[in-house]
Amino acid sequence: MNRLGSETSPYLLQHAGNPVDWWPWGEEAMQEASRRDVPLLISVGYSSCHWCHVMAHESFEDEATARLMNEHFVNVKVDREERPDVDAVYMSATQAMTHQGGWPMTVFATPEGHPFYCGTYFPRENFQRLLAGVHQAWSGDREMVLAQGAKVVEALNSHTTLPNGPLPEPATLELAVRSLRESFDPVRGGFGGAPKFPPSMALEFLLRAGEREMSAATLEAMARGGIYDQLGGGFARYSVDAEWVVPHFEKMLYDNALLLRVYTHWWRGERTPLARKVALETADWLVREMRTPEGGFASALDADSEGEEGKFYVWTPAELAEVLGQEDGSWAAELFKVTGTFEHGTSVLQLLRDPADLPRYEQVRERLMAARDQRVRPGRDDKVVAAWNGLAIAALAETAVVFERPDLLEAARAAAVLLEDVHARDGRLARTSRDGRAGANAGVLEDYADVAEGLLALYAATGEARWFSLAGELLETVLTRFADGTGGFYDTADDAERLFQRPQDPTDNAVPSGQFAAAGALLSYAALTGSARHREAAFEALGTVSVLATGHARFAGWGLAVAAAALAGPVEVAVVGDPGDPRTRALHREAMLAVSPGLVLALGDGTDETVPLLAGRGPVDGRPAAYVCRNFACRLPVTTPEDLSAELSRAG
């Protein structure tokens, strides 16, 4: 009996019709494996994963393969986005055993959940042979299998986390920049070779560090390449080549939230038109295609449509001519490099140069978008993940103020309301929701940290103290439920489900590590409140940055960015005045345009002192005023954007 039909995860629901007797992750599956005296077969993936779909079609929809699975195993399906803790511990085992990882992840484990054989994608014939081999080993050499599982668990639990060091110094950040330069691709941008992933966290650090060469080259190369959707905006997951031409076409909320913020920050520092274009197109894509009816943001768009990867996005010269006519079609084919860069003579659109005829370009782009909208769209995973929505809230709130787009601010606020109403209860967070109902899985560290980060950014953009207060509640949970006692943080709370290992990874992956994200939110909260407790916790959580900075800076980008903020103060700005007064808005936007790393902003009308940075600071002679401070020690207030700009320049 397949038990996935009542689940809320779109990924699990994709498998609800398989002939495999799937169980969702949980104690019941382990008890069933123990009762039947068979191993667990744990399959981990996510809804927009291309190779997960391939293995599903080849094996999980195949009656013969399903019979082998059902006869010899208790089969467990896990959505890695709903259960990042389960994914993390089994990915550690997979990487330890195979020296590689990826999804779908295939794990054979004892009924207690101890892994003894791991892998990723297996073609059907190989998978069938593997099923038979594991069954034979379990039946004929049980002691060896159990010993292997015990050995893996012992090795993983004896693995020590990175040692904590002191708060990074300016010299540490310089070493990190040098380390990044060693793997930088000066011709094509980015770091290392193919495949190339958007290095969002490293780019945020480089912008905060004032490094322009690597950041600008990478941001421009990505924006002009096929990894960026030249018609609809938004970025694909990664480029399969080193030139950013052919993407792996799935679009993830977290990538686009992080990159939206980076491109906004790039424009803030350099005022390049390309940065503005990409930031606003990506923000518009987020709101247009990823918003759920409840106001949150969906997790991902699939790579595939109609069973083919990238079919929704690619073009041939003939298709361009059919939509645009021969003359405009030829012009568009040359402009977008439609020369057979993908499969079957199709091309991913690139924009390697700015078009000389902008009105013609805009008209062509609109017509192609209208035609593309008639195609079968990729599937959408519409579950709302708390952490990724926190990242989106932060990006949209900042973009809204910087580019004066109040509609984007409303979108950020609506997502925050959903998190407040559906995900948050008494300082605790649900990891996911769908259709306005919270999922059963508890939030992990990144959920608390990224949501707090987003709420503090939303407070800075709106002056609505409710978001500051909710962020404080979540950070209190971080300090009391996730701390490891040595300055770091576990990825799961102290009352979370006990797995064979309590996950703890301080390094960045596709998103900021929970520990570095917590450090950033704690540092911002401390700057708004003067709380030594939060500040010290942030500093201690950054202790691993010094260890990673020299050889592994790409995996510590967010920690390095937060460290840059800590070394800068961070600068604190209190803007006080009637929110409806244009002079208040002008001061507020000037503060939001500042490039000082990690600058925090408190906004109030002079009567509400919920946020300590505002306490005792009011208008000057009836005029809105701004106070530039460090550690709550403030310079004389100013009342004009020009004077505020000068004060911020002096503050650094």
C-alpha cells in the first residue's frame, strides 16, 4: 500500500501513484522494517530535481522493480526540502562512503535507521542488481551488514566540527579575497570550472569587502548568459558549462532571493544599468510566478516540461521567425545567440551585449514572452519553506526601497504575514506550509535565522515594529534551543526528532549555513538593541570563519559577509519623523542606499520606542532627523539627505 496520498509535500505526492509501497519518513516505517526484519530503503529527493524524475520513471514506476523493492525492503520517500535534517545526516553518510553526493539519494539502512550502503542515481538494471545484492547480503551475512552500519554511525558521530577561532580580523578578510582569486575565472567569471553555481554568498562578501573585479565580472557574466532567463527574469539552478550558457533549468526560490539581493547591492554600489535591470526583472519574476495565493513564495519550478528538460525555455531560429517574422526573427537570433547551444538544434537565449535599438528589443522580448506563455509550463513546487521565504522577504524589502517600488514591499509584507500567521507559534516555527496550512515538520536553524533576517530587513524598510519583535522571539529560540555550548549552533533544536546524528554544518551550501545566517541576524538585532548577549553570540558563531577563510572561502561567503559587518560596527542609523513626510522618506532611502557592510536601520515617528536604537532620539526643530551611530554612540543628528550621505561616508 502506497501511503503518500495524504502527504502535503508535492514531491511525495508525485510518487503517490507508484507501484512501490512507499512510506513517509517516521517511526512507523522503522517499526514496520523491524517487524518484517528487512532493511529500510530510503530515497531522498525534491520535486524539481531532474534526475529524481528520471529514476522515478525508470524504476519507481516500473512494476518489476517495485516488486523487488516491496518484497525485500520497507521503502521510505523523503522530501529533502521538508526534512533537511534527515537529508543532512544521510548525505554525510553518502559522501563518507562514496566521496560524492547528490539527488536522488539512495540509502539502505537498518530498521534503526543506521546506513550501511549509499548511492545516488542508479539506472534501472543497475538498481535491480543492487536490490538483489543488498537483499542477499542482509539474508546471508547479517553480521557484516550490521557491523557496517554501526561503523558508519560511529565514524560520523566521532567526526568533530570545525574548531572555533576568534572573530575574523581585517587581515582574515584579505586572505579570503586572495583565496577566492585563486579559483576565479577571469575570462568567464565565477569560480572553478563546470558545472558553475551562482556564488551568491561569496559575491555578497566581495561586495561588502569593496572588491569589484571578481564580483562585477561574475555578476555580468551570469546576467548575460543562459543561466539567466532573458525573457522572464530569474536564474536557473546552475550552468552545466563554464561559460554560463546552458543551465540546469530548474529555478529555485533561494537562488533567486539571494541573487536579487546581491544585484540590488551591486547597483547600490556601482549604479550600473545591468544591475538595475536584472534586480527588477528578477523581483518581478518572483512576484509574478512564485507567489502563492496565500501570499508566500513557492519553492521551485521544475527543469522539465512535457518530459523534456528545458523545453519551455529554448528556441530555434525557425520558432523565432514564426513568432516575430523573418526580419525580426533573424535580428533576435543574432542578438540572443540562437545558434544551437542546446539539444536538437535548440538554443538557450543569451544577451552578450546591450541592444543598440532598445525599443525594438523590448517589443521583441514582449512578443517572445507572450508566445512562450502559450507553452506547457514546468511544474511548480508550491510548498512554502520558511527559510527561503525569509530570504525573499529580505531581498524584496531592500529592493523595494532602493528602487522605489512599493508593490514589492507589499509582496514582502504579505509573505511575512503568512509566516507570522501560519508558521510561527510561541517563538517556534514550522518548516513548511501549503495551501495556508502548516506542515508537521519543525523548523531548523536556517528557518529561524533566515526568517529573522528577513523580518529585520522588513522592519528597516517599513518601520513596523511588529517585525522587529517577532525576529527577537525567533532569535531567543535560536539562543536557547540550538546552541551547542561551544559558540556554535546545531541545525536542529534540542527537542527535535532524534536521528542517528544531530546535524551541524557551519559551511555554506546552496544557501547560507544556519550558523552564519544566525550570526548575521544576531548581529543586526544586537545593533538595534544594544544587547551584549546577542552580539557576543554572533561573534562566537563567526569563529569558524577564520578557519575557512584561507582554503575554503567559497564555503564561508555568508560568514565572511557577516564578519565584514561586524568589523564595520555595523553602522547604526536611526531615522525619526512622520512616515508620511517626504523628508522622512528621503532620509530613509538615503540610509538604505548606504554601502556600509551590514548597516542596520531603525525607522520610527519619534513616539514608539519599541526599538531601543530609537529611544531618546526624535525630530530636530520639528524636522525629520537621522542619527548615525556605532554601539549606540551617535553623531549629531542631520536633517537632509546630503548631510546624511556625508555622515555615512565618514562612518565608513
